[in-house]
Amino acid sequence: MGNPAWRFEGNEIKYLRQVIETGFRAGSDGSFNERLEEKWNLLHKSKFSITSNSCTSSLHAGLLALGCGPGDEVLVPSLTPLMCGLTIHYTGATPVYVDSLIDTFLMDPVDLESKITSKTKAIKVVHMYGGVCNIEKIMEISKKYNIPVVEDCAQGLWGNDHRGVVTGTSGDISTFSFENSKQLTSGDGGMASTNDENLAQKIRQIGGLGFKNITASTGKIRIDRDLFQNPDWERFESIGYNFRMSELCAAVALAQAEQIDKYIDLRRSMGEAYRKVTENSELVSAQHQPKGYKYTYYTFSMLFKGSHHGIKWKDFRKKHVENGGDGFFSAAKLLYQEPAFRNNKIGRCITPNSEFLQQNLMNLTTNQANKDEIDIQSEALMKTLKYFGDKIHG
């Protein structure tokens, strides 16, 4: 892969200079946090968006805003990054692990519904690997039981289902990531979106140290300097955290958001190139994309079936790298398999499909800059499959 700086060829440098040249003060167009939030609202047709220093912080604040706490349960896929379970644990609630479908690698709505109890406070949906969950069915379950949904789009930005419904526009709260590996990046950072003004104000206040001036629409705390600087002024009306995004990160994230279609199109081009290579494979099967769905390929995830043919996962990866491919990665351990959770007995329920998937998934890179790099990676995969005797073209 070439120089990763290709990802910052828009207004990133221009906006960073503006932040520094104004001494981190908002210019005539407002702060970059405000501008990024406005852009996000336009993109997702949401009423309120709140920046943060990470998607983890946005998830944590969102769960607290929903009132999650000790004695509550939150349904979450086990096949998901640790942060999705940690943020539930942070609130004092218990994560209840939901299994994944064996073909899409995404949350199984049937298993989800079977695990709802009187203690269920929220459902956390995670669009893993750039795939798109069956959000239509999950929202039907949400309405049936009157349980709010947190839609985690950290890996699933800008995808859509068969109805054209975009990820991050269905949940009561939706969260997004600008971490370095994501489709859009500012090095790190997060976002929460909602159409509920009460939830928006809670999320913003939780992430803004509990300043009472903070509203659903703005994080400004120095609205009236005479009042703010008065010795009798009481600033904090609730307990909060410092989850705020820096102006530097907001400036870069805004520049990235301005080119969202460019970055998503590149990811899709790489993902579809891999998909074409693997469509007739006997050794791997791509993450299933239902008809009408459009994935955005945070990674290209595929199920390795080579063990049935005497081929080891590690040997396949080694040969792929030898053939010029980027080193792909496995699925992380399931939430309840990680020592931090296992040793502390956090959460409940086992998920057999997810345990099988965790051992057999291969996740290939999709952050290629151009067609030449895309061709190199797809060719490497083709060579590797052929090396191991796969008749990928019939």
C-alpha cells in the first residue's frame, strides 16, 4: 500500500490552519465542532448531532442518557469490539450477548428477541465490518417491546438496506467513529445523533462535564460572560465526563465528511473487487449482502472454509502476504471470551454461531487509494486461492 496521506487531500490542511490562526476560537462560520455537527445532521437528516472524543464516549453517553444502570440489561452482539460491551459495563448494566447470523456475520434478530426480559433497557445494534444489519426487523422488535435502540455505525458508516434506509438513521441514538482505520477519520473522534431533544441534551451534558448551560443544540458554556464570570454563578448541575472533541479533530473530520462519497466509493470498489474474486470459491465465502443492501466495507470479511480441505488459517494468510496482499486480520475474541470480561464474569449468554465465526473469519483491508492498489490486493487474493487449489472461475 502507498502513502496513507492520500486520505487527506481535501480541506484538512486549510481547516487546521484556520483553527491555529484563530487561536482555537470560532471564526465567522462558527467552531469546527458546530460545523461538523451541522454537516452530520444534513447527511443523516437528523435533528441533533453531538461530537465527542471517540465513538466509545458517544456510546457511553448514549447509554447513560437512556438511563442504563445497575440492574438493567442491554442486548449486544458478542461478535463485536470490546468497547461495545465495556460501555454497557461502565453504566453498571449487564451485557446480554446476542448471536450472529452465520452468513451475514451480523446480529440475529430471532436470537435477539428470545433474550428480551423485563430487565432489558436497550438494544445495541452493531453494523460489523461495513455490513448492514436487518435494522427493519430489529426496529419492529424495538417497537413491539418498547425498548430503545442504540445503532452503532462505527464500522458501518453510510451503508443502506433494501429500502434505501441509511445506517444511523433508525435508532433512537446512533453513534459513529472517526478513528484512524475508519471510512472517515480525524485520527480519533466520535459522534452521536438523535432526533430526540431530551436525549440530545443529556448526551451533550454528560460529555460536557455537566455544564448547565449546555443544550441539545450547542455545547457553548460562556453564553453571557458577565453571568459566567460572576462569583455566584453555579456552573454544574449534573455529573458529567470530559468527552469533548478538540477543534483540530473536528476540523479534519469536517473536511473528511465533505468527501464522504469519494471515500465510501473507494471502499466499495475494493470490497466488490474481492467479492468478484471469491464468488465461486470453495475455500472462502464473502459476508452475505442481501439483495438491495449496500455495504460500505470497513473491511472485506469472509468465512474461511479451507480447514475442510486441510488448509490452515495461518498458512493461507502467510501465502496471501507473500503474493503481495496486505496482512488481513481475524475477528477479535467474542466479548465474553476476552479475559477482561471472562475473568470478571461480565455479562451472560453464549453464542455458538459467533464462536464458530470468530475462529474462521478473515478480514481484508479496503482502504486502498486507487485502482492500481485495488488491483494489487484483488490479484493477491486470486493468486492465493489458486495456490491452494481453489477453482474460483469454475
